Amino acid sequence: MRLNSARIGLMVLAVCPLGYAAEHVTFKNGFEQECARHEVVGDKVRLYFAGKGAEANFQDLSADSVLRVEEVADVPVIADAATTTVTAKTPDTTLTTAEMKEMLAHAGDAHNIDADLLASVVRAESGGQVKAVSRTGAKGLMQLMPGTANGMGVEDAFRPEQNIAGGTTYLDALLTRYHDNVALALAAYNAGPGAVDKYHGVPPYRETRAYVARVIREFNRRKQMALVARAQ
């Protein structure tokens, strides 16, 4: 899959109760993380997520992986997908959980992309609503704009299999463009490659930063659930 174990490990670091965030950490691979505070312990950087002293939740990582640490003045509120999409009045197409999982797995296998990442994008984009339509005209599970859908060979953006195939193809192209930097690919999926290229990174748009965080947080949740399930 496009997400190897090392990259997944860094994405898992993005799990943090945002209410405790006071510092913003940027990693050299493009990922970003918010935490309560940090300290240098030998050749490691220790990120604290909540609590104080011995009760704090923290994780150590190599100091070489950290690009910079900045203070957070105001932690953005991440909106649910329902607040950014409008559902068509006649949602006559439904998908079962099993059908959705099968489609995402098929698309992921075709493009060598982790199906959990695709599922996380679907959740952030449409909340799993097949007939979702955004205020800007993006349609379907992966919220494809008409031009993007046409370019990806999608004839009907409300057909789940076509929408997922087109969205995955587009995400694959973005991952290739940004050398498998997931944060940049997600930012480009939300704001467009032009914005990412203009700012040479995740654009300083509140919506885009919230979107990237939301997708990564959902991806982490799915991986953590899988780990728990395997441990039982």
C-alpha cells in the first residue's frame, strides 16, 4: 500500500485531543501535529498530549523528524462533513457497509492505496452519503467537481462505484505528484494543487487545514480500532 508502516506511525501521532493543543509541530515529511507541549529528551522529542507530569500522555520520536515547533494561539474547530455538504432531496441510492468496504478495497488495490485512507476521505467529504452535493457543486461519496469527474472518466458521479473509482484515481495522481506526501495530497484534494504549489505546502486556509486533520484523525481511528480488534 502507499502508506508503509513508517508513514502510518507518523500519522498515528496526529491523534490528540485538540482541546489541549498549545503547540503545532511540523514534521520533515509534511505531516503536522498539535500537542499540549514538548521537550527534548536526549536525541528524542517528547510530545505531550494531555495531563501533567507522570499522568501525561506522551510519545517520543526522533528529533531529526521534526522540522519546527510553533505555539498555537487558537485551535481551529473541525466541522463535521454534514456542515459542509447538502444532500439531494431524493437519495435513492444506498450502500451497505459491506458494499462500501468492498468498493473501497477494490479501488485501493487498483491504485495501491490503503482502503482506510479512502474510507477516511469518504467520511470527511460526504459522510458516506451517495447523493451528497456540496454548495460548490461537488458530488457523491468523494465529492467530485464536474471537471474532475469528467477528467477521471466518471459518467455519473452519483454512481458509488464510479465516484469511488474516480476519486481514488484523482487521489492517486495527487500522491504521485507530491511524492506520497499524504498531507499535501489531501490538501490538494481539498483546495486544489494550485494552492499547495503556491504555498509550497499545506495552504494556510482554515478549512483545508481542518480537512487534512479530520481525514488523518479518522484514518488513525480506523487503524487503532483494527489494532484493538487484532489484540482481542
